[in-house]
Amino acid sequence: MNAVLEQLSKFGVVPVVVLNDVKDAEPLAKALCQGGLPCAEVTFRTDAAEESIRIMTEKYPEMLVGAGTVLTTEQVDRAVAAGAKFIVSPGFDPEIVDYCIEKGITVTPGCVTPSEVAQGVKRGLKVLKFFPAEQFGGVATIKAMTAAYVGIKIMPTGGINPKNVREYLACDKIFACGGSWMVKGDMIKAGEFDKIEAMTKEAVEIVKEVRG
Ligand code: 3PG
């Protein structure tokens, strides 16, 4: 496992962020860092994503910032040029995965079936995203699926929250959990960065409680 993945695994929780306005990037990064979770998956669902990654990584160089919802190789290039250290895609797109592997970029593609996991295994990937986790059977599906693929670790996202995250973190097949619960769009829009910091601290405490 490379250094980026090792660091994500240590965090245990990866905040999945949708930023509509680049002005929120800096205060959000500050809240995450002060909350003890200097990392983020900034999703390419908005026009603000690329510049937000740039701002976060420039102002907070200690942060590990990746790009999520990456749907094209062109977005891979833009994300990496802006400072993204890892690429996340919701599904398994062979073109994106192969492009990242070729360029030595850390990539965690979404896989929810054994056939998709097999595609990742074939390419030597060790960490795969499982999205949307709750809708596809959560921890039970992850355990059943990875039983056949020894050595594969899963990063579930989708429907994870403070109530169910312990169950995910307790599963040894789970590498880290992605989630937006501590960085919800309404909190960002309302400028509730203190609340984001407090919820981030809570997430860090949960990781400590479950993983020690
Ligand atoms: C993702 O892209 O990983 C998800 O949208 C995050 O899911 P959540 O909003 O349910 O945490």
C-alpha cells in the first residue's frame, strides 16, 4: 500500500465534500484540520471543485486532499494539477483506472459486485471504494464479497453516519470510511465551520474508540 493510502487508512474517516463556492474552501480546510482530520475528498460535482482543491492544498499543505466523483481522464489531470493526491470515482471506469495506474496516481474506483472487484484485482489495486454502501448491503456485503478476494480493502461511502460508522470501522476489511455527515452542504452554506470542526472531532473520537 502506498503512502497516500496508508495515511487515509490512519485517518479512518475521509470527509466527502461538495463545495459550491470557492470562498468556503479555506475555512472548511481550517475546520477539518482543527478538528483533527486534515483530509478531504473534494467532489467534482461542482465547478468550484478544482479551485477548492488548489486553495486547500496551498493554504494547508499538511492536508491530504483528493478528488472525488471523477468521471473523465481530463478531470484526473485537472485534479492532480490542482494538488489532489488521490482520485476517487463512483463506479469502475477502466479508462480512468488505467490512466491513473499508468501515471502513478492513487485511484480508488467504486466497486459493488465481485465482477468489478475482479477488475480491480486484475490491475493490482489493493483498495477499492464501495458506493453507495448502505444501499448495496453495507458491512455484510463487504464481508461476503472480500472473503473471495483476500488482501483487498474497502473504502465504503454512501449513507455512513455517526450512528453506523462504528460497525464499518470495526470490520477488518474496511480501510477507511468516506462520508459527508460532518461537512454537509447546508452547514457549509450557513458558514457553520465551528459545527463542522466539532463534528470532525467527534468522528476522530469514534475512530479512536473503535480502532484504538
Ligand atoms: C460519495 O460520493 O462518496 C457519497 O456521496 C458520500 O455519501 P454520503 O453523502 O451519504 O456520506
